[in-house]
Amino acid sequence: MEFGTTLLKTILVPVDGSHASMDALALACLLAKRNKGKVYAVYVIEVARTLPLDAGLNPEAQEGEKILARADEVADSLDYAVTGELLQARDAGHAIVDEAIERDVDAIVVGIEYRRPLGELQMGLTAQYMLRNVPCQVIICRSAAGGGGA
Amino acid sequence: MYIIVVGGGKVGYYLAKELVEEGHEVLVMEKDPVKAERIAEELGDISLRGDGCEASIMEMAGFGRADMVIAVTGDDEDNLVVCQVAKAKFNVPRAVARINNPKNEEIFKKLGIDTTVSATAAILAQIEQELPTHPLIPLLTLKGGGLEIVEVKVPENSAVVGKRISDILLPQQSLIALIVDEDGVPRVPKSDTVVRAGDELMAVTRTENEDALRSVLTAHATFGPYGPIDSQGR
Amino acid sequence: MGCGRVGADLAATLDQEGHEVTVLDANPDAFRRLRPEFGGQRHVGTGIDQDVLARIGVGEADAFVAVTQGDNRNVMAAQMAKHIFGVPRVVCRIYDPIREEIYHGLGLETISPTKVGARLIKEALEREPVTRGGGE
């Protein structure tokens, strides 16, 4: 009997610089490595509507490059290589779902922080949107309680 | 162009889709959370939940760089305010408003809203077109011969008013078969029957001469769309 | 236009002072806020309909006040009274301070209870405390 997770080859990981997203990336690397797959690390620059979508956003792009470089390091430490992608969009959730469909990935691994401001675990809007709308498998990697900040 | 559509009902939704297809950058704003969610499902990230009359949200939505704002909510007062604030505060070059009460066109115009669109007025115009005050209603197509029976109400200012049937130059293979006057009395016209304004004429004509017949019977006495009647075909 | 607390109170006061007052509200239940001795006219209808405004005689009015709960409704009715019916005095309530500023800039006589309220409260805080009995 085959399980979906054992067959995952191409995996997309949204990275935002948080510890949780890097955790998710590490997990994706381990999974893809087993199946000789490929991992896309995706950083989305959200463009305010006061600006055109293709506006030149240098500081934001530099920040993105920095985070993708960290993703490279994480993969490196696991003796693996990821493909970094910098996207510019109105909304990160939409952009990631579109990208997952475009790349026809087998799974998204998404990292979420352990936050319970109202007594219940809160998931960010972006993660919620992906969970509801992406056609492929979604693996949620929640960081340990009390662990890791951004 | 960057076009902001305020109101995510059916009008806003289909409008946005068309505009996207035409290659414009589009944003749809809807304040009702349920409607906003539905439209976000369909249109993705070109929708924004929020009140299109709230200046801070308008700012965030990028009204400052919008080339056009189209307000299509179901409430005329909201459409008015969206357009007025867009123009006064954000200097949006063009503002278009949907109006539900056709009478509101006057106040919108007075307040500087360039363009108003009223479905109610459009439908009324259509209905008026269908009424026999407007020329030539095809009644029946006769089998085979390419002939049809048409009805036309003679307008007040028509060039044929006061003329005798024999003096009216009809297109080829056309004839006036029946006249019903304003009191509803039908008469078979003779050559010396005089046509009066408001008469309803039933005529037989060839399909291809329909337009010519229309112009003969309805063209204005002096400056009708087809010129003076006497120049027709002479 | 608008028979809420403010509308009803204003109508009663003007009526008492001997003015001829007409109250318009879309909801007939709203008129219960008027005191029984109110001697003016009551009309049910929406103030953003030109026909309604004409019917209740806005064309002959010396003043028109828009105090419904809807800022946009007030703005539209006030502008109709001013620009279509030529009412000499038109006052319009707009809760949203930003919208209020915009329409003030467009030449409308506007009042933002939000802004006025905040200012009054601030002034009260800055004043020496009144010892006892002073409502204001």
C-alpha cells in the first residue's frame, strides 16, 4: 500500500523568514531528498494597492533575497539544494496557490507559529487561504510551543 | 488602466470579469462580508473587502492612482458618495455611477458625476421603442413572396401628414392596405384618402423595402433623417 | 429628514418656537419619538427620492436638515435639497469626520457629531472640575 506522503517529489514551501517556515523547509528537504524530488522555496513580496503590481520595491526585494539565502543555508545543512523564487503579488496566499498549481507540485509544506492569543491556536490568513484552496496535499509543520521567534 | 469597481453584486462581478479580460488592472470592493467572500473565491486577489466610501480604505485601495472609478452598488446614495469622494479627495479622472432611480440622473449630473448608467432607464427606453409610436412594427411575414405586413403610426411631424394616398410615393411593390384612425375606425384607403397624424397604417411591402417605406412614412416634413420627402426616388 | 432622537428633538423644539415643521422618515414607527403635542406634519418616505421631496414641499422650505443614520443618505438628500430644490439653508449630519471635511469643502453645511463630541469631551477634561450640580 502506498501513502501519499511517501511519493512526494516536488514540494513548495512558502518562506517568510520565520523560524516555523525554515522548519517547514527542512522537513520538505528531507521528504524530497528521499524521493529524488525538488523543493521550491517561495518568498512573496506583497504590493500595496497604492502601487502598481510591477512597482520596483528594492528594500523588499533585498529582504526577500536575504530570506531565500537563509533557505539555501538550511537546505545546505541537510546536504540538499532548493530552488528559490521571489514573487511579487497583491496577496501572498493567492500567489502561493497559483504557484503551486503552475508548478504542479505534489505538496505544500507550511510552517505555522504556535500562537494562542485568544486561548485557541491561531493560524494566519495566508495559511488558512492555502489550506482551503490549494489542490495538492498540504503538510502543516507547527513549531514547538514556546520555541523560536522570527 | 487601473479601474476600481465599488460594489460586488452581480453587476460588479460581471463588470470586473469583462474589464480583466480587456486587460485592465481591476479591483472590486465590497463591504458585505458574505458577498466579499464569494467574490474573492471567484475573482481571487482583485477583490477587497471594505467600505468604498471610507476614506482610509479608499486610500489603501489605491484610489490615488486609479484612472477610473465605477460605483455599482444597489444604493444610489452610496454610488454618489463614492464618486464624489473619488473626485474631490483622490482626483480620480473619471467616475461612473450606476443609478437605480432614473430621476437621480439630474442630481448626479449637477454634482459633476461624468457618467451615469441606469438599467431602469435603459429598459424603459427599450419598452418605448416597442410601442407603436415608434415607426414600423413588422406584423407578419407572408410565406414565399418575400412580402411582409407592417404597421406604422404616423408621427405628428411626418411629411405624409395631410397628403393624399395617391400623392405619396411609396417604394416598389408596397401598398397601404388599411388605415386605422385615432378613434380606432378602420378604413380601406382610396386614392384621395388623406393621411392624418396618429393614423395607424397597415402596409404590405417587400422585406428589402422595409427601411425605405419607414422613411417615406415617418421622415420629418422638413429635416427628417432621410431628407425632404419629395427628394425620395425622384 | 430622519426622525431619530436628534431629529425628533429638533423637530419638537422648532415646532415649539412656532416654526412650521415637517418630519420625514422611511420608517413610520420612528414617529413615536415625537412628543404627542408635536403640531407639525409627518411623512413616511425616503429623502433621497426627488418625487418624495417635491411632494412634501421641500421646494417651499426655508431650511432642510438631514439627520438619518446614514451618512451617504444625508449627503445625497442635502445636496438634492440644495441643488435641485434651492433650499436656502441646508444642514447635514455626517458621522465620518473625513467625509464631513470633504463635503464641507464642497460647500455643504455639515456637522460631524463624532468630531464635535470628541472636542466637547476633551474640553470637559481640560476644564476645572465643576463642583456639583452642573450638568454641563
